[in-house]
Amino acid sequence: MEISEHFQELRRRLLICIVCFAAIAATAFACFPRLWHFVQIPILQVDTVTIVNLSPAEGVSVSILVSCMAAAFATSPLFLYHAYAFCAPAVQKENRRFFFASYLSACALFFFGAFFAYFCAIPLLFQFLLNYSDVKQLWSQTAYVSFLFRFEILFAVLFQMPVACALWGRSGISDRNFLWKHFRIILFLIVLISALVTPPDLPSLFWMAIPMFLLFLLSAFTYRLAWRKK
């Protein structure tokens, strides 16, 4: 296949993704009141927070932002699929099954990470931030949405660790027992990060640290399973 044909295929795949993204974003914008109710779930039980608009056009800009983020989450498997389909012909036949399994795992872990952040990690973080002060808080709609989506994306990407470790192990760059050799350092980092982002009590720390530790175990397992000597 010539370079021009590769560019034509890439353009076709990008066009499909962009059209789907635009269609879902438009639908989400039309259904924004229901979508906004879902976005408010992490703070519905909080009495000390009031969401306000700080400019006349903020409501419209937030509607567009939320609609685009919803479309981005909904179409992320489609983007990943077309990235996989575009690169698959260049992958050796014996690695294509592994490559496809990595794609499916990445999609599942992306949504699981976003789900965990939305219903577990973010409510704990809000609880800590709101208990820090007893005063009534006014949050702008833009600030709340940006904060929420930032952590959603962070955890969705963080939950790609098992796939990233599997690809790392497949490359054979490092030793097969590399992750286990650094187990203590990784465990310390997990506890430290959990302590920084949760309220200062043991139940909250464990509620955050245990899933992260399980994620590390899964990453170490996929690393060893996929490892090949270079």
C-alpha cells in the first residue's frame, strides 16, 4: 500500500470518528438537563455547596463542554478501534491476537476507571475538601465540571496500567521480575497517593489504596504473562 493510500484510510477513519462524536455531542446537548442531573450526582447529598454561574454565557459554555466530554467518553472505544484497525496490518501475525486483546482490555479498563472515579474516589475527595471548612461554598459551574472531568480522565488513564504493563512486558525491555523487585517502592507510592487524596482516616485510605493495590497486582500479572525475552 502506498503512502497516499495510508493517508486516505487514515482520513476516512478520522472522518467516521468525528461524525460519530458530533452526532453524540449534539444529542447530549439536546438532552442536557438530564445529563446535568447525572453530572451533579457526586454533590447531590452535600448541603454546603451551591453551583452558580459567574458570567451570562457560562451556562451555554458548560452545556457545550459537558456534551463534548460525554461524546468523548462514549466514542473513546470507537477511536481506539480505528487506531487498532489502522495499525493492525503492520503488526506481526503472531502478535495480532495479543494486540486485539489489549484493545478490548483498554476499553473495559477505561470505563471501569471512570466508573470508580465517579462513584468512589471523587465523592471521597469532595468529602475531604468540604469538611476542611464549615463555610458555605459557591462553586462556579465551569470550575466544578472541569474538576470533575479532570479526575475522570486521570483515573480512566490510570486504569490503563495493566494494558501498558502488558505491552511493556511484551517488548522485553526489562527483566521479567522487574515490578516485583520494586514492590516495596510501589506499595509505598500507593499508600502515599491514597493518603494525599483521601480524608485523614484509615477507612478512606484503605478504600482508595486497596483498589490501587489490586490494580498493581493485575498490572504485575499482565506484565509477567505477556513478557518475552528481547
